[in-house]
Amino acid sequence: MPELRLNLVTKEWVIIATERAKRPEDFKISREKKETPSFVDTCPFCPGNESKTPDEVFRVSDGNQWKIRVVPNKFAALNRDIERIRTNDGYRHTVSGFGVHDVLVETPVHNMATALLPLDHVAMIIRAYLKRFAELYSDPRIGHVIIFKNHGAGAGTSLEHPHSQIIGTPVTPFQIRDRVEEAIRFFDLTGECLICKTIAEEKKDSTRIILETGHFISFIPYASLSPFHTWIFPKRHAATFSEITETEIVDLALNLKTTLAKFYYGLNNPDFNYVIRSNRTKDARLEHSHWYISIVPRLSMTAGFEMGSGMYINTAMPEASAEFMRKVKVPQQP
Amino acid sequence: MPELRLNLVTKEWVIIATERAKRPEDFKISREKKETPSFVDTCPFCPGNESKTPDEVFRVSDGNQWKIRVVPNKFAALNRDIERIRTNDGYRHTVSGFGVHDVLVETPVHNMATALLPLDHVAMIIRAYLKRFAELYSDPRIGHVIIFKNHGAGAGTSLEHPHSQIIGTPVTPFQIRDRVEEAIRFFDLTGECLICKTIAEEKKDSTRIILETGHFISFIPYASLSPFHTWIFPKRHAATFSEITETEIVDLALNLKTTLAKFYYGLNNPDFNYVIRSNRTKDARLEHSHWYISIVPRLSMTAGFEMGSGMYINTAMPEASAEFMRKVKVPQQP
């Protein structure tokens, strides 16, 4: 029997379509194993091709070789060198395209994946996110910062070399405000942070948890919007990513890498997006709102129904998907 | 210089990414012309295979041959034969999967397209939508009805035979409420229906109009969310699709068919979704809210940025796309 579940965080109804449901293993990607080389001469992110990117914002180095580079996106959606100008004639509301659009090259190795990187390298990436997050918000013209990764062509990237993107927009998106408003409503009704409450409920239930580490918990939400849609929540209440401590960074590296490795081995390296959903640095210490990471493997497609309603049809049972993920064995690595 | 534009109807910011912008003709689909037969023996929607679908809800016939069939979806996301039961333990909010999920087979001809159908056949489809829309809303357990079409594999359909879907859900989606709320805010500020205001502004500006017929106007919104994202608005204020008159149905058939034919010929039959966005029948005569049709050709992909922010990056200038569409010649047909 199908069931509708309400995602309290996104305020979206999800139809868990049991009549169409697939087994977790049915989501395994069956594509050919393609051998990708570790270096590609024409790749702008491979070592030796540094001149093919705009001038570096910063790099993380270890002796002679860089480990991570942050560079302006050559095909930036926003322009950091113009004024932020708002206009409004009562109908047309515009802002000039001021903003920052960086690329974070995650590793010199072309055919690497987060799932396969050493733990300390994943921690380095998180530290680089954090540095750039703080820098962007130090500019009062930036309304919101979005840190995200598109992995694979099906997740919207054309460049294979592992990279993330950091975009600072000149406005705060309405969707962000809406979700904070919903969190405030929940707080006003219950006196609890909705995310803290979610963590408590998910731990009590335990059927949807993928991995709990010292400071983070990854799980498939009760009303996950799509198959294997996964959240990683910091267990300590914190409104913004900028509040993360060094101990928590190391633990997040472990949780993120292991969760992605479970996708990599369990579902055969599916395309995915992840995004850090956080309030602004100046919203630190808000009691009702809590930052987190959302991971969306591209295992299904949204169509007219989702577009027209903002509801979702999910053909995977969250509990069965989580059980499958818990059982995926990840080889030990440095 | 990139520019951010606010879509007042969806309340989403769109980055019109001029630095990445493509010319309208660059969006033309370059796939191989595949010859599809007009009849496929294994297709459940082809004539002679009527027994492969669940029992018909109704059909539109012309003598012996049916023209349109409405049947329950064999792989329905919702179940029309169960009770609607809501539960809520303060955290888990559920509704049993009661609801209606129909398929509307648009024509007996397997390789047909809306763009190529005779006008009176398109009008017949709209009348069938309207009939089912009213029937579904006559059940007080139905919270919302979504009528949509997925055309092509890239738009989420696995069945090639032309069909639409009609889903009646047991709840009213939050996204629908949110947009109505925004429309009310606009009405309270200005005393005008936002859609009526949009029509007036788009007619005054005229650069984004694709086609104006007697009762409808199709155009690329000022802040269109994706390349060639198109809206068809009824020019007369009406809160719900159920208020459409017979004269307006005939005119909508002309506008919808011609607009889709411009996609078909101008962009080489792209995959697309369309959806009728309407209030419920009982919301008829609301002064602040106005039904319409949204068409989304699948010419780009959303990724981490859109997921994480609810903002969009559009690489097509709405004005250039509309100019291109206006110029597309559509062969005369019956």
C-alpha cells in the first residue's frame, strides 16, 4: 500500500510508491566499467595545466605538489568585478550579476573519487570549504554561499576531474528563507530545533541510519525525496557550517567519505550531487536552525508531477535502502 | 554582464548567465531522426491492446474507433480503493496512499505528437482533461489534482505512445499553498492579480511573447527558470481550469498546439514536460490567483546549485529565445 510521508525539513510530501517499489540492489548502476586515466593532458584541472584556469584564489600544498586548488570558475555564472545594483520598477526585480563563483579542484589525480581519497585529504577539502565560506561571507554584498559538488554527467557536470563549486550570490534565496521560517514555526510549536528533534527520532527508530560517527550521523530521511537521498547532520546544534570545530572536521571527513564509499561500492559509483545547506556566518547561534549536508544520488528522474506539485514519488523504501547501505562493506584505506 | 531576475510567480531568483549564454539555435536537438512506426504490437496504448490496460474510466469515440482513452495507471503511485487515513505522532506525519492516478491516451497513433495532431483533436484532449478534473474534485478526499504530460525519455517517460497523466492527491501540496500565498501578498500590495499584471506587462513589453491568440498568450517569462521555459496564460482572470469555456478550449487548443509545434520544428522535437497549474474547483472566482500552463523543454540540467538554493542558472536569454520562437514557421495543418 503506498504511503505519503511529510518531509518536515523541506515541507514536501513524498509518495512512497510501494506498488512500483524496487529492491535496493535494483538501483545498482549497470554501466560498463570505463578505465579513466589518472592524468589527462587536456584537462584544465590536471597538474601542469594550471595556466588553463584563471589566477588561483589559494592552494593547499604539501611540499612541491599542490593537493587542492581554489580558482575562479572560467565560465562563472556571476561576476566578482562588478557592482551589486538592485532595481525594481514594481514588476521587474533585478540585481546585477555580482557574485563569486569558484571551483575547488579536490585532488591532482584525474580519476580519483571522494570515496577513495585518504581521510586526511577529505578533511583538507572540508577545511578549504570552510576557509572560502568565511571569506565570502566577510563581504557584506554576499547574501548567501552555496558549496556543492556535481559528480558525473548525470549530475550535471561536464568535467570528470574531481571538483566542487562555491557560489556566493548577491541575494538570499527565498527557498532558504522558507525553510528557516518552517524551522521557526516548528521551534515555536515544540521548543525544539527541528534538526535536533530529527536526530533524536532517527536514533530512537534506528532503521534509517547509515552511519553514526562521533559528531555526525548519516541517514536516509523518513520522507526521502528520491531513492537513497541521504542527509548528514552534525549531532551538536549549530546553525552554520562556520561553527564546525577541527575535531568535527576530522569526524565529518570520516562520515562523508564512508557514506560516499558505500554509494561507490554498493551502487557502483552512481552520479550524485551534494550540497552544504547552512545559514550565513552572521546567523551563528540561532537556536532554531541547523546546518547539514544533503546528498542526492541520481537514480531517478523528476518529471511533470514533481514540477507541477512540489511533491515527489519515491520508488525506494527509505528503511530498505538504509539497511542495504549499512551492509555495504567499504575496504579499509589509509 | 550576468543579471539576476526575480520570478514573482515562483519566487525564485534566476541568474541569466550571459557569459555562458548560448544562441537560441544552439539548443536545437541534434539527435538522429529515428523512424517510429504508427503502430507497435507490444504497446499497451496501441489499438487492439486495450486489454493490456486496467478497465477504462472513459473513452472519446468517433464511430467505431476511439480517439482518446482514460485508464487507471497500471503502475499507479496512489491507490483509489483504500481509505484516506492521516496519522501524526508529532514527528511522523503520514497519509495513506489513497488517490487517483490515471493515464490519458491522447491518440490511437503511436508515433503522433501534440504538435502534429489536428486542432479539433487537441481540443478533445483538453475537454477530457476538464471532465476528469471535475470528476476528481467531486471527491472531497482529493486535495489536489495535477494534470501533466511527460514527452520523451529525457522528460521522464518510458512509454513513447503519446499520453498525459492525471493525479489526484489526498493532500494539497505546500508548494501550491506557498505560491497562492505569494499571489495574495502581491494582491494585497497592489490590488492586482499577479498573473493579470504579468499579462499586461508582457504585452506592453512584447519582447518575450511567442503567440497571442484570442483568449490565451504564450510567452517566455521575464525570469524563465530554464532555456525556453514557457507559460501559457488565459487572458481572462480565472482561478481554476474548471472555469474554461468551450470557446476558450478551442482557442487553447490552437495556442498549445502551435506553441508545441514551434518547439517541434524549431528545436527538433525536444523532450518536454507540461503541467496545468490550477487551483481547486472550489477555489473558483478567487480574485488573486489565476490558473495557467507551464511548459519545460528539457534543454538543460539542474544540479547541486539549484538543489541547494532554489535558484536557477539559465543560459538562454528569454528575449532572444522568444524572438527565435516567434520566427519558427509551423506548416499549416487541418
